[in-house]
Amino acid sequence: TTRRIERLVFADGSFLEGTITQFAPTLQRPAGVDYRLAYVAADGTALVLYDNQAGHPPHRHVRGKRESYELADVDRLVSDFLADVASVRSGEQ
């Protein structure tokens, strides 16, 4: 199952978008999820990026800082991503 977050453009020109694909768990992907969620500034700079694609373990980038991310489930993933987007938009991060 693939879910897409269609591009949502904010008044300042920044936008968010993403893809989450769920499948039967494998040794390489024990959670059974591939995802890429991005919040991008109007100039193209990635401000928040969550992904585990291309063989990388789950991680996130917030304003250029990469850190590991503990993937619990898809609902929590989306919630955490949106919380980071809200934090960056409000200037907290």
C-alpha cells in the first residue's frame, strides 16, 4: 500500500510532500515501511526530511542536522514529521 502526501504549498512558498509505502516485513525492512517525507523552503532547501530509503536506517534531518529516528508506526511517523514542520515554521528549531 502506498500513500502519498500531495504537495501542500504554504503562503510563503514552502511546501511539504511525501510517500509512505507499507509492505510485508523483510530482514532489510523489519517494520515493513519505506518512507520519504519532506518540508522544503521556497528556495529548495530541505528544512525537515524523514526517510529510510536507499538502504539507510530510519533517520531525520531537521535544518540540516541528521539524527537517527525510532520508527514506531506510520501514525507516529506522520505525527512526528508534522510536529517538526510546525516547530521549524514557528522558528523553534
